[in-house]
Amino acid sequence: MGAFEPLPLLGAAVNALALPAPRLAGALSRRLWASPPPPRAVPDRDRDLHEAADTATVRVGRWDVVTYAWGDTARPVLLVHGWRSRAARFAPLVRRLVDLGYGPVSWDAPGHGATGGPVGTILDALRIQRLLQERYGRFHAVVAHSMGAPFAVHALREGVEADRAVLLAGVSDFGFLLTAFTDALGMGPRALAALRADVERHYFDADPTVWERFSTTHRIATLEQPFLLLHDDTDEVVPFAHSLRTLEHLGGRGRMIATTGLGHSGALFEREHLDAITSFVQGADLPVPAPGDRTGTA
């Protein structure tokens, strides 16, 4: 997800507006929140893989969304990246999956990677995932990182088909991104409330239930897929407690590998955890944890 740059003057301005003019404060902070961050560059070590992808665009709303596919897409695996990220973030996992005969498919979300801004919503992500399903068929698995977790889980609830699901350092609370943003800017509770209300009005027809409905914990126990969760207890971006909440709501179909010292994105790069993910994608019921890991079940 990435940390928001501290902007104390803007935060102070929104705080000052939040009491006398909450709608104005909400609109201002929502525009700041929705401004696309600088695209994450593709690392030199992954550029060959990035350029080797079968790249296309799909029109979704106001965006030409850039999509990627590698390998044998008759055996597709959907990859869902997080905030301030892009599809190429999954490069080590893409290589593993291709070597195993799978076809990883992904996209750069609006306002991320090669897809222009502004940022989109969970509803836009649902439309994109449905279009990828139409193109490639039922997914052998969906793998989501960070804020990609609620996007992927919502898509599964809405009928996107996948045999298995993997959530890496996954956000459980849909409102977390707003909370992280307001905390970084030093905004108070009134400013956060104004932002939430404006997001509800602007994107979701003033529906106040979206924060619960779009969280990963909402009706996740009704899904039939087995879930593998990986999260590090030193994660400073998405707290470890998020995966614990998701695991609790899975009702016995979740497995979790908890690590120490890998931070927010370590599971995307460490050999042992890539082994665990690919083993699970291939059908293993419970991955063998790396030394020092703690594996739990709901």
C-alpha cells in the first residue's frame, strides 16, 4: 500500500474546515486521496518479464486498463496488486507459476502502473476481474496483496470463479485506506468522518454500508474456496491483526502462515513463501511453513 507522505499543512487545513464546512472538507480530502500516486517503476531485474507479457487494454469506465498475461493461460491464475503498486510487483511469483505450467494474469489498476488516473474503486476492480474471467475462464486461484485482498474477496462474493484464494498481508477493513490517509496527514475524527461521507456520496450513491459490505470479513464464510493467508507480525503498513480477523471469519476453511521480520511485502519475494503459495495453488491442503513460521487455522 505504501505510506502517505506527511502533509501537515493540508491536514491542518482540512481539520479547520471539518467543523464549519464538513462537505467542503470531505470533498477536498477526497480529491487529495484520489490523486494518482507516482507510478511504481518496474525494477530492472523484472523488466524482461514485464516486457515479455502479453499486454492488452480493456475499456472500463473512463480508463484504458492495461492487462498482462504470461504462460499457459488455459490454466489462469489471477493476481491482484495493492495500493501504490502494479502487476509487475508479482514478478517472482509469475516466474514460479509459469515454470509450473500456469498462466498468471493481472492488470494495473486505475491510477497505478501503466494505467492512467484517477484511482478507481472496488466496483471498477470487480468489472475488470469479470472481464478477465470472460477472456480466460475460471481461475485456478486468485492471489491478492494488501489492498488487493478486499478487491479480490468482493469479486469472489460477486461470482468471479476461482478454485482457491491467497491473501498476502491482506487488508480486512475496507475503510483502512482512508484511516491510513487521514492519520498520515494528521487529520482528526471530524475530518475522517467528512472524508468517509464524501467517498460514500461520490462513489457509492451515499451508501453508508459500503465499509462493512466491502471488507474481506463480510460473508466470507459463505465462499466455498479454501484460503491461504500470509502475514508478517512486523508489518508496519497493514497491521497483522487484519489477517487474524479475516482468518477468524473464514469458519474453518482458512490457513495462515505468520512470519516475523519480512515486513509488508516479504512474502512476495522469499523462496519459502513462494513455495507455500505455489504448493497451495497446485492443490495442497496445508503448506509446510518455513522454519520459524507459525501456521494457524481458523
